[in-house]
Amino acid sequence: MMIPGRIFLWLLTVMAVSVFSIILSQKQALDPFQGQYIRLVMPLETLTSDLANPISDFWNGATDHGDLVRENQQLRDEIERLQAEVASREDASQRIQELQRLLQVKQDRPQDQLVVADVIAFDPSSVRKMIALNRGTSDGIQEGMVVLSEGGSLVGSVSQAFSNFAWVELITDADSVVNAQVQLPGGTLRGVVQGDPRHGLSLQMVSPERPLIIGALVTTSGLGGNYPAGLLIGSIRSIDDRPQAASQQGVLEPAAPLDRLRSVLVVTSFKPARLQAR
């Protein structure tokens, strides 16, 4: 911060006079005139000091403010570092839980051979609903194989397999069709689950012999040979009430968290009919 020119000259003059007076005082040259000197010079020094004090206070305040800004920034940096550390720990904890669930599914399905794969990409287009995995043909994965979530529910099937990665068509993709059955009190009703661009997942062609129920579970039926029976697809979220329709239909809530998948299981022991036909 710069001191105004006039005040600076004033301070310089007072300092010069003070130094000069000290020298003369030491030589006892001012003894006869010290009384007059004090009466003349002291008011000037007092006035100068009064003018300089606000400037000094402001300067010290500015310096203190700068220190405060630096301290605040250091605190913000430390908070950011701690938040990143906590997030890293939470992510690691979530990862452990995911792997534990995957292990549990493998233990619950001892008859199946399952390959754990990480999701490395989602299809960026809004047209297809697909994910990419970090496993491929070198890991025994082939096109048509069934893919499960970490909880064991249906995710989709492998649409393309390469040496070190594969693309999976999700059950919400418009090209996905799964033969299904609705679990209702007193029995089951067969139908078809298809990917729906508007609703995500739709249930169609269900017999009207028993009414559908909100929340009813929908699983794979095994018909057609492309999916094993009994895999959980989702639950009924809404029902299209059409009394005169030849069949019932509705919208499903997928059981698998399809929009935030991180790891999946590929069933390599089940050979889909579409794969056996090749």
C-alpha cells in the first residue's frame, strides 16, 4: 500500500527535525531553547502521529486480512482433501459390498459357471441401451450369454464379444425381448417383457384370466431357451387398464440398477438357444 506524497514529506520533515534535535541535544546546544522547542515541535509531532496512526492501522488490517484469506484457503484445501479421503473410503466400502454380493450369487448358484466382469462404458447414444464389459472371448464369454447383476437379477445378454471386452444389450433396449411369467397369488401368468424407449421396460401379452397386481414380481419363464427360468426381471410398477383388451400389459421396475451398474456376472455355463443354433 502506498502512503500519499504530502503525508510522506511531512513525516520525512518531522523525522529530520527530530534527528537534528537529538544531535544538538546530545551536544547540549539546545538547553536555552528546549522549552520553546517543545512548545513548537511537539504539537507538530502529535498531529503527524495522529495522521499516521490510521494509515498504520489500515496497513496492519490489510496485512491481517491477507493472512486471514490465506488461512481460509488452507482450511478449504484441508476440507477438500478430507472429503476426497472420505469419498475414497466410501467408494472402497461400496466396492467391497458389491464383491460380497457377487460372491453370494456365485455361492447361491453352484450349478452355474459365472465370470465376474466390470462395466467400463455405457453406450453414449440415447438410442441403444448397452454397456461394455472388460471381459471377452479370452475369458470364455460368447455372444448370447446371459448377464446378471450383483444381486442375481437379469441385466441382459451379450450382443457382441471380442477378445478382451464385450457389449451387453440391456433388457431395457428396444431390441430386447424376454419370455416371462408373473408371480401372482394362486399361480403364474405368462407374458413377454420388452424394452420400451418411453417406459424403460414393458410387460405385454399377459393372459387376462387373473388380474395383474402392482408390485407383483416378474421372472424369466425359460420358454424359447434363451434365458434360464426363474431369473428375477423386476416388479410391476403400473398397469394399463383396458377391460376389453385381449391381454393385459403394464410397466415394470427393473430389479437390477441398470443405470448405475459397476460389476456384473456372465453365465458361461448356460448355452442360449440362439448360441446353440450357430
